[in-house]
Amino acid sequence: MTIAQLYDLSESMAGQYLSQFTYPWEALAGIKDLILRLGETLSADEYDQVAEHVWVHKTAKVMPTAYLGAPCIIGARTEVRHGAFIRGSALVGEDCVVGNSVELKNVILFNHVQVPHYNYVGDSILGVYAHMGAGSITSNVKSDKKLIVIHAKDGDIPTGLKKTGAFLGDHVEVGCNSVLNPGTVIGRGARVYPLSCVRGVVPADSIYKHQGEVALIEKD
């Protein structure tokens, strides 16, 4: 569940930034400042600054009813659909889909990420080609408002954070209407059944069916 195990850092503008940390939740606090720094380096030939601290690649498609809150960066060929609500501190990579009624807040989406229908993604990092099915969300605050702990197989890891969403490795598939509880980590290539309530760490290349039942994906 380290950054090195979860992500291909060449697939995000945030790669160099993320490389200085061991665990992905350690990077959450600096996302806003990262976007502000990166935005100032973007070429005016490639990006339009459509509002203060909001940069959109010239090849991206942003529907007129979408809201882009500062700071944010929208990468090349990304589609931001009608009614999307980007609250701010969102670094969205290339060839992504941010769909209708999707809300993003304090996130890094690697290239080719799809959050296409009714998703909430907050205080989270999604790896290249990660896909969240319709209605699936990240829950980023515990009901008791206590600091979030990552529940790993070999022991618990305190984050020291009140708000922590989910960390999806590269090529993760999350089924429709699933809830990823605060501090969920899903390893590369893993799949989550629809209507799942996921907590803790899901191993790479596995299928999460329900709590306590995780099957390995058979490789050809």
C-alpha cells in the first residue's frame, strides 16, 4: 500500500511530488499548494487560465454547466460533463472523465481515470485507468469524527488526519454503488463487487466480494 506499490508515477503531473512520500495519505495536505505551483509553470500555448488558479488544457472539453473551483488543473483531452462540481484542489490528469453530478475535492486523478456518474471523490488519489462505477463514493470522515487509521493486515497505521478518503491503485475497478470507507486502500488491478462496503486494505490483483471474502484474480 505504498505509493511505489500503487502507482505508476510517470502517469501524473504529480509524480515527482508523490515520490517524496512513502504512503499516499501523506501527500493529501500538500495537494492545494502543488496545484498552485504547477499551474504557474503551465504553457499558455497549451492551457487556458479560465479563472484565477484554474487551468484547463485547450483540448479538454468542459461543459458550460460544470463548476471548476480553484485551484484545479484539467489535463489534455479530459471531459468534464454537465453538472460536475469540482470544489477545488483537484489535479485531473489526461484523458479522464469527470461525469454528471460528480464532486471532486482535494484529489489527484492520474491519467485515464474515470469517475463518470454520481461519484463523490474527496481527499483521495486514484491511479492510472482507475474506474469508479456509477454511484460509488469515497467516504472521507468517520461518523465519530476521530482521526483515521489505516487497517492493514499486519497492523494499524495512524494517519493523524481527520479527513482521508480512498487510495486506488492503477487499473482498479470499483463496482456501482459501493462505499469506500475512510482510509481504504485498494491495490493495483483489484476489483470491487457492486454494492460493497469496503474498509481497510484490498490486496493487488484480487476481487473484493464482501468483508472477509477476497479472491485472487486468475492470470492467463
